Amino acid sequence: MVLPSAIKSHAELFAHGADIGVRGIGPTRAAAFEQAALALTMAVTDPGRVAPQTAMEIGCEAPNDAFLLVDWLNALIYEMSVRRLLFGRFTVSIKDHRLRGQAWGEPVDRGRHAPAVEPKGATLTALKVEMCDDGAWIAQCVVDV
């Protein structure tokens, strides 16, 4: 068995027709949620171009891990849309099915960020939050763009 500390967290996108899949992988469930949020930003712009100027506190609660992921991503999408922000860094803590997170970002600068898409909402398509055989956690779903 691979120890959780040996698992490298990362975010990735996966193809899904006209929409886009976001996937976070990490040594813990919280790390996978952080990476899924980073993948959401990757769908829009290079997260490395987003300065951590503004911090947002985000909390959500759901009956299970899968719905908690959808609620987390939709809360981020809401903040991105209403406040015209992009986020490039995230921290998450999860206890039971309650998530407390922070997202750091800045206002959208079309010239510097060159946003590729505007996320509209996380969906139940390809929704999965689970621990793999190697101990890594995966948190993924398709986002409507």
C-alpha cells in the first residue's frame, strides 16, 4: 500500500463533449477537493497567472462526498461570476460532510488572464469522489461551460 504522504496532489482536465471534466487527485479527500478547484481554474486560465490578492471563505454541507464536491465547485463558480474573480490557490478542510474552504484570487484581467471559457455549473455527470487502491483520493465531475 502506498502511504498517503507519497501521493502527489495534482489537478487535471478530462474531455467531455462540449463541456469539460475537472479532476483533483491528492493524498487526502481535502487535497483532492483543492485540486478539483484548481482544475476548475485551469479550464478558464493558467492558475499561475492568478495573484492571491483576495481571500474568500466558502463553506458548504451535503449528504455525501459527491454532492459536497458539486456544492464546493458551484460555490466557487458563483463567487467567480458574481465578483468577477479568478482563484489560483485553495485550502479545504472537511469534517463529515461539511467543508470549510478558502480561495485566493484576484479580479479578472482579460488581457493577462485570457479566459478561455466561463464555467456555468458543476454537474452530476462523471461525478466521483473516492479513494483508489493506492490510497489516492479522486474528486471529479463535468462542468458546464
